[in-house]
Amino acid sequence: MDKQEEKELEAFVDKIMADAPLESPSADFTKNLMQHIEAVQHKEVYQYRPIVPKQVLVLIFVGLVSLTLYLIAQYGLESDGGWFGNVSVEPVFDNMWGWLENYTSSKILIYAVLLFGLLFFVQVPLIKKQLERNIMLE
Amino acid sequence: MLTTNEKELINKIRNGNTVAFSDLVDGHKDLVYTLCIRMLGNREDAEEVSQDVFIKVFTALRNFKGDSKLSTWIYRIAYNACLDRLKRTKKERMRVEVDHLKGSAFSVMDNALDRMVQEERSVLINSCLAALPAEDASILTLFYFEEKNLLEMEKVLDLSANTIKVRLFRARKKLAAIMERKFDKETVGNNG
């Protein structure tokens, strides 16, 4: 193909492409898209972020483990040696909880407390689900 | 690179203004959809990919530095999304033989096109573009969307201007060959 023919080809394709119509997507394209976008936006806004950053948690964990290892190495594992050897905690507990020694309660009260505790834990996932749904809808 | 209006629009979208984003979508959806349909060859895929393109535009807009035109950046996302879709579906259109193309045919086809009514001409051109392989269809479409600016095309396609020129020439030849074959068929059909 010589230069002249190349130019003719170019002019011909220019003409075709100028006449080539632009296609349009469906009428509710923007509406559907905006629904997706709003869902994406909410996900971003309510993305879970831990209150304590990971690095701080790792630092605390490493600190506690090394402190424990240091104390074990320093004082050993025996309960009457080292730190706790001279500390007497029994009188403290006696003062605080001594009155419970003679306390008795009826079976009904025990069942009621147990049932209350059980229902409390049943509520937790339900309330969590409800809150999540409300936040997502806002 | 960016116009004042574009900068304003981008700032609004970055501040969470979804109405501004829907304006951006309305301004670019036809161009993106046309590029997708010419590369993918069917409306359903083109609509789905166009939607993915705009979701990507929305999430990536905060990282857009403004070193190209906004439309160029959107075309680049659309072009890459179409390439990904083609890779996944592994669809390939028929090869187009260009050896038989005669230079003298252009003026004949040109006259024939002139005699057609607008609607008929649009249908014919669309069917020819649909028969082009995705790479050629995309390069031709982008060349005219970018108003023949090879520098902007380099940014969309990530290719050198020389490579783009070579590919453009090949795409033009293929398009003309497809059109010639269509005209031949129609002439045979009309005469027979």
C-alpha cells in the first residue's frame, strides 16, 4: 500500500468513525450504579477498626510474656517463695466474703439468677444483629 | 491537565458528594459503554463491565493524581477491565484477512456509504466494528475518543506512540477489509 492509498484509507476510516454512533447503556444504568456506590460507601464508613491498634496489642503481649518469664527466672515457680512469700491475702478475703459462709438461698432464686444469666447471653447476638442492620440502613 | 470544572467535581466526590459522582457517570457512561461493547462484543458484558469500571473509578478517585485528563484515566480503567474480562472468558473473534484489500475500493465504498440513509449507515458501521478483533476495535475507538491525541493514548494503552501508529494502521486496514467484504456480500445479494 503506497502513501497515497494510506492517506485515502485514513480519510475513509476517519469518515466511518465520525459516523459510528455512540452506544448507550440501559436507562437505569446510573440509578443501579449509584445503589452499588452507596453500599460501597457505607461499608467504608462502618468498617471495623479496633480501638487499640495491633502494634500496641503486640507490644503489651510481648511485655507481659517477658515480664512473666523474668519473674519465673528470678523467683522460681514455688508459691511460697519470691513475691508472694510474704503476702498474706486470706484476711482480706475473710473480711470481704466471710459473711457468705453462712448464707443460704432458695432453689427458686438460684434458678432465677441462672435463667437471667442465660437470657442475657441470648440477647447479645440478637441486639448485635439488630444494631448492625440499623446502621447499614442509615 | 485537569480543567477547573473537573477539579471541582473531583473534590466534591472526594468529600462524599454522590450527586457529583452521578454527574460524572452521566458525562462518561456512553463513551465507556461504547468502548466496552466494541471490545467485548455483547451488551450484557459491556453493561456489567461498565458498572465495574465506575465503581473502580469511585473507589480509586482519591488516588488519582491528575497527571492525565480525567477521561483518559477513566478510559484506561475501562480498557484494562475489558482486557481482564476477555482474558477470563477467553473469547476471540475471527481473524480478519487484509491481503485482498484494494486501494481503489475506498472511493467506491465511500460513495456507497454516502448513498445510504443515516440509520442504515450506522447499523452497517456498528456491525463492521463488532467484527473487528478487540485490540483493533479498542485502538480505533480510543483514537477518536482522544481526538487523535497520541500522547493521551500512550497513557491509556501503556504503549509507545510508534507502536500505537503501527497498530492503528493495521486496525484501519482490517476495518476497511471487513467493510469491503460486507459490500461484496450485499452486491452479490442484491444481484442474485
